[in-house]
Amino acid sequence: METILKIKNEIKKVVVGQEKMVESLLIGLICQGHILLEGAPGLAKTTTINALAQSLGLHFSRVQFTPDLLPSDIIGTQIYDPTTNNFKIKKGPVFTNLLLADEINRAPAKVQSALLEVMQEKQVTIGDNTFKLDLPFLVMATQNPVEQEGAYELPEAQLDRFLMKVIVGYNTRDEELEIARRVSKNSFGKIEQVATAKDLFRIRKEAMDVHLDKEVEKYIIELIFATREPDRYGLSKYKDYIAYGASPRASIDMYKASRAVAYLKGQDFVSPIEIAYIAKEVLRHRIILSYEAQAEGITQDMIIEKILTAVPIP
């Protein structure tokens, strides 16, 4: 826990507030899961991710997604070398530890799908060559709300690769005043490296050793199945609102993320409180709404809240 506190203190040098976002990024690192951050521009999403990389001494790459971006701009390509009369590999920015995919929903689906192999298999195929990425490797993507001009919805297959989808809100009045003061005085601190990849691997092992009782395990599975079979949990009204429920990856990610949350709280066991705490982040991007739900203004978060009240707590 001492290492986690040091990392948080370093991030606080350049980020005011946004504790939920910082905590979610730490959960992603502990669980080896990718994180999707959604929020309006100017909420320190990029700054937070950059500070996290610096505090851990990890290699960091940033890709600004735009409508004219090509898959080769992300993963790399083969380039002809006239001096050797052969093709050579030019590796793309995915060859890093922390990859920031900034405004990922600004690029068309073809480019977004280029990350699928990278995110799932942690490898890159360029031509006939396949390269394993150095560990740790995490994609931390930011996106603007879909209703903003020039944004595309991410394909469901890619959304499912993200451990959590975190909604980043505005700062409080006091926090925003503090931000304005710091910017005007240029009083942001310098990020120092306070941990290494070796420390991160140790933290992961400690977090995955957190006890998860069999009844709590069953509770996780019941929550996931409630998104697929809501009528069995007294939620018949919501059956027509859900086109597709959460995938098996949701069960896996809930299992891992709940342990990480308990670890960050200093607990050696997982309770239903930790599961409820991260339920929206793990599930909201995995529940596909029907047209009826969209027409009536029903959101994934509203459905998750109903599920949390309907499924019996062990």
C-alpha cells in the first residue's frame, strides 16, 4: 500500500481531484486490464495517464486518433530499403508499456479494430512477422461523448476488451479554483519516479491473493446473468431494453477488479460492497441497449442499478 500511496501523491502534483479516475487507472494496472475514459475535453484525462507512466518509470506513447489515421500509423508497417533491396519493419507507437489512445472514437472502426489483437493478445502482426509486446502493456483510451460532433461509436468487440469504462465528470468548484490558481502561477510539481515495473508485478501478486469467498463468487456470476436473463430476477420490464447482456469477459473482469478494489482499500478479502462499487464501470460498456431503451431514454447505468437491487446479496 505504501507504493500505491506514493504513486497517488505524485499524480496529485499535476492533477486536482478526479480520485475515481486515478483509482480506476490503478485498478487497470493491477488487473492488467485496459481502461476507457469518457468525458468532455479538458478534464485532465491525458495528464493523469502521463503522470502515472512517469511515476512508474514506464515507456509511454500517445496516439491522437483522427479521421484520417491508418492502422499502420498505430501498429507499424514494412518499409522498402533500397540499400539492402529488402523490406524492414518500422514499429509503431504500440511498442510501449502504456499506450494512450487519445480520443479513440475520433477514428473510423477500421482503425479502432487495429488495436484488437494488440489489446487481447499483447502482440502485433506486421506482414509475416509477429512481435510480442514488452510487459506491462496497457491501453488507456480516452473518448469524448458520442453525441459530440465528429465522434464514432466503438465497435462492441473492442469495447469488450476494456476492463472498465469510467465516466469522468467535472471538478467541484473548489477544485476548479485550485486548478486555475496553479495554472496562473505555473505551480504544478515535477513527477518523480517512485516505483518500478518490478514493484507493479509484486502489487499484482498481492492483490490477486486477496480472498474471494465462494458465496461472493456466486454473487458476481448472478449479477452477470441478470444482464442476460433479467426476467428471472424480477426485472421483466427490462428484458426488452437489453439487446445483449454482458459477455463472459465481464465475469472475469469483475472477479479481478473486485480484488484490486479490496486491495486498494487495505482489505484482505472481497465483500459485496467492492463489487457494487465497480459494477457500473465493469458492465456499462458491455450491455447493449435495444432501440426501445434508447427511445425511452434508458441507460446502462439505470439497468445496472436495478440489477444491484434485484440480485440477493450474500
